Amino acid sequence: MFKTLRNYSSVLLLILGILTGAGLGMIFKERAAVLKPLGDIFLNLLFTAVVPLVFFSISSAIASKNDTRRLARIMGWMLFFFILTGVFAAVIMTTIVHIFPPFVGAPMSFPGGVAQQTQSTGAAIVSAFTVTDFSELLSKKHMLALIVFSLLVGYTASQCGEKAQPLVRFLAAGHEVMSRVIGVIMLYAPIGLGAYFAYIIGTFGPQLMGSYVRVVQIYYPTALLYFAIAFSIYVFWAGGRRGLKIFWGAIPQTALTALATGSSVATIPVNLAAAKKIGMPEDIREFVIPIGASMHLEGSCLAAIVKIAFLFGVFQMPFTGMEVWVTAGVIAVLCGTVISGIPSGGTLGELLIVTLYGFPIEALPLITMIGTIVDPPATMLNAVGDNVTGMLVTRKLQGPNWVP
């Protein structure tokens, strides 16, 4: 009990700070806006750190991997299943939030509103994934271009062998430092987000709280059904009835560890032990599960759709139409494959949602609360999904009769 409370101490403090801020907002109403600068400080620090964090985390992860033939096949199938399961999760949640919108309330307005997109589709794609000058990569407005550049740097560093080892060590050190920087900034999160919620609740009223209850009612049952049904379907295809039986016998400890720690990274040792018990080959489990802890987040894909639909409701934008749904699905998959396994890494996905849609900066705290609310079941799906993906990769590389 005490160990679980200690593992969730940061989450509990964050919730306490937000609830305290919400209470101050309801008590002092518009006068609570005096606390907004405390929230601005937190958001400014976060936005300042996000660019170097993304660069170092992605480039160092790619640069440190050896490029063998089997490893390339493992990586190819791993990425395929990462994306496939992420798309499936996004489709499921898109259907659910279309039927049960997570936000129902009066319109809300912020200074500047939502930035309007005036580019053509082709130009928007080009500007999203590339920039015309290196200095533009240093802006949070070009996050996808930064990700592409980071992948290129990491890949080419891994191909240069011994000559690039100083750079590889530099990238790894940079990742370690920036992860700790984010950790330090997040120590201020209960105050910063609490202050912002005091401002938001004081200005816009308690209507948001009812929407957060709706988020719980939507996300938790969906996550549990996905855990039981979708994972069973994947595992049955990967290993048949025998694989299904072994999987459900081995995976409960992984699921409980993920729920208790709130961290896919912390669950890696238990997940590796479960994969070994299932009979997954060593090279597959040692590659897929650690990388999956950073790059495969099905629970986060589900959460991303809820966050997007929530903000669409806040800003009175219709969450309907194939173009809207496809765009949301792409963003959800990006959130579920880009977020790294660092403290409060889900914030990167939230930054991606806010910046790509052109929502004002005030939208970030609104969906940060959603990320906090759904974190336990989302982490469970993320961690267990890595094991499931390892079984799917094994099925493709070893054939249908690999289960011992």
C-alpha cells in the first residue's frame, strides 16, 4: 500500500495541486486570474525544454542500435505492428467519442482563439515534416520536422560505426540530461498547473469538471474492454489457443506492475520475465519490449483521441467527417509512437496536439488533466501491448508453431 502510494506520489501531488487550484477558482472566481502568471512560468519552461528533449531522446535511441539483418527484420515488423495496433486503437476510440462526446458545455473563448489553417493539403504536409532552415527546427511549431531530423541523425550515426561513437555518447548524455531537466520542471507542475486551473475554473466555471467525469466514464471501460478483447484477438492470431493460455497466465504481474508504478519503463524487467515465460525468443523480447516502452503506447493512442475530441468540444469545433477523423487518427498514432518513456513523457503528445491543431497555449493544461486522469489504465495497455507486439513479431519471424 505504502509502496504504491510512493510510486504514485508525483501523480497524487499533481492531482492535489489541480484540485486545489480548481477549488480556488470556484471560490474566488474571476479574481483567481491573479494566479495565472504562476501557470505561465510552468508552461514557458516546458515549451523551452521540449525541443532539445525530443531531439536527444529520438536520435540517441536510434543511434545506439546495431544494424544487423535480423535486427532490421525485427525492427520492420515491430514498427508495422506498433502502427497497426495504434491505428486500431484510434479507430475504436474515435467511434466511441463520436457517439459519447467527452465535452458537453457552453462555448469557451481564449485570447487569439484557434489558429486557422490557410495552406493547401500538400503544402501543409511539406511544412509539417520539413523546414527551410535549420534554425526553424528550434521552434516547437515544427515538431514533426524536428522528429524527422532526429531520426536521420540517429540512423546515420548508427551507420558510421566507431567514428561516430563520440557523437553517440553525446546524444545519450544529452538524453539523460534533458530527461532530468523535464523531471526538475515537473516538480513545479502541481503549483503551475494548479495556478492555471484556478484561472480557468475561475474564468469559465465548473462546467469543465463535469466533462472530466465524462472522460473517466468513457476511457476506463474502453481501456478494460480493449485489454480483455483486443489483446486476446492479437494473441490468438500470434500463438493460437496455447499462446492465449500462456499469455494470460504470464501477463497479470506485468499489468499489475504497470498499474502500481504508472511507468512502462519501470515495468520492463517484469515484462521481459513474462515474455521469457511465454517463450518469446531472446533477441525479439530484448529488442521489442524496451523500445516498446518508449515508442508503443496503445493506451496513449486511445487517450490522444479523447484529448482531441475534448478540445474540439471546448472550442465548439465539430468532431465529424472523414478528414477530421483521419487527421485525429494520424496524430494519435504519432502520440503513441513518438512519446518517450521519460517522466511525464505524455506531455510531448499533448504539446503535439496543441501545436498541430493551432490551439492556444491555454489548451495544454486542459488536456494535461485528462492525461493524469487516465494514466493508470493507459500505462497498463502500453506495457502489456509491448508484450503482445513481441508475440506478433515472433509469429511473423518464427511461424505459427513457435509457442512451446
